[in-house]
Amino acid sequence: MNAEQTTYGPGDANTRSYSERSPEEIEQEIEGTRQRLSDTLEALQHNLSPRERLMQAKDSALEMGDRLVRSTRAALTPDITTMIRMDHTHVLALFRRYRPGTSMARKRALVANACLALEIHATLEEEIFYPALAAFGHDEVLDKSKPEHDQMRRHIDVLRTSDPTDVGYDDTFRELMRSVLHHVADEESVLLPRAEELMGDRLGELGMQMTMRRMELLKPHLGEVAVTTAKSFPVATVALASGTLALAWLLLRPSRTRPS
Ligand SMILES: [Fe+2]
Ligand SMILES: [Fe+2]
């Protein structure tokens, strides 16, 4: 009830003077006023209590902190289609370094690095990118993407259980390269432009999801990645490693909890 409204009890008591009202009407009026005062005081006490103000300040500080972390992460994380193209570029760079005269040690590093990169990339696409794109309707290229990943995984299994000194190793890796090149061409010419046309603002949010999931998938393999990257890209390793580790630290560091 509005504090300025006054209820005087039954009938039109508010138009009559106190002398014309019955004792019951006057008593009702006093009780109503007392109740309104009590409600107002309780509301004031609640709003002005130091604990309540402290809790409100804490909530808004936490919300501001969350917003800052989210916007920093978003600024550091490319959108999902850019990230997919970057992955493709990384794997194609590894393929180019694999030549007939390459040393066995370097071939092992190149293949190990490429296999892990392809495996993580395929998982990320299957978990995040393909379902997001499928939500916009049927697409023939999208339909064959998962079976092509499975074919790629079969080549990876063969390579992981053999060695560059084995007969047929180079052929298996070349077969993997051929299927990946074909698959990448389809994604870059059909799926990525389609996603960019349909998804708009969601591309950034999906890129952030992909980065977080990538860090989880990479975490058990960081040592292996450091070694095989150093052997695969000796010159670029220092800059790449420091950038990757800085990003990993930012994304994976535990969030600080505050006492309640
Ligand atoms: Fe891809
Ligand atoms: Fe793919």
C-alpha cells in the first residue's frame, strides 16, 4: 500500500471529523498507521544495513570481474572459422616438411605432431562445429565429414603402431595427406563460408568454446607437443611455445574464490 494513502476503516470515516467517529474506527485508524510505519522502517533497515550493502557491493564486483574475464578471453580467442583455418594451416605446414630425404627422427616428430593435431581438431569439429552447423539444416558435405574423420583415424592408428623405417610407412602417411587435403578443401570451400553466412555473432562464442575444449584435450599431451613441435619447427618454436603457454595459463588458471 502507498504510504500516502490513508485508510480510516469502514464507511466514509475520512470525510468526518474525529468527534464524529466511533472509538472502534479511531482505533482501526491508529492500528493501520502503526502497521504502515512498521513496514516502512523494516524496508529502510533492510536497505541501509551495512551487511546488505556489503553483499550488494560484493555481488556487483564479482559480476564485473566475470565480465572482464569473459571479454578478455573473447578478445584473445579467434572465432571458430578462423580457428579451424589456423588448424588446417598448421597441419599443411607439417605435411610440407615431410619429404623423402627427411631424417627418420624428424619424420617421427612430424607424424606424431600431425596425428595429435588432426585428432584434436576432428574431435573439436565433431563436438562443437558440426552440431552447430547442422542446426541450420541438411548439408551433403557435412554428412560425409564424420566418416572422413574416421578414415583419417584409421590411418593415424596404422602410423602410431609403425615406424618410418617400416615398408609402407611413407605410403600410409601420403594416403593420410591426400585424404586430409581433400577434406580440408571441402571444409574451406563449403562449410566455413556457410557457417560465416549463417552463424554471425555465434562464431566468436563457438571459438571460445573450442579454445577451452582444446586446452582440456591438449593438457595430457603438453610435453609431447613441446618436443615434437621443437623438432618439426625448430626456428619458430620459442615464439610459438611462449605464446601458447601464456594463452594456456590465462585460460586454465583456477579462478580465485572469495570468502562469502
Ligand atoms: Fe577441419
Ligand atoms: Fe574436419
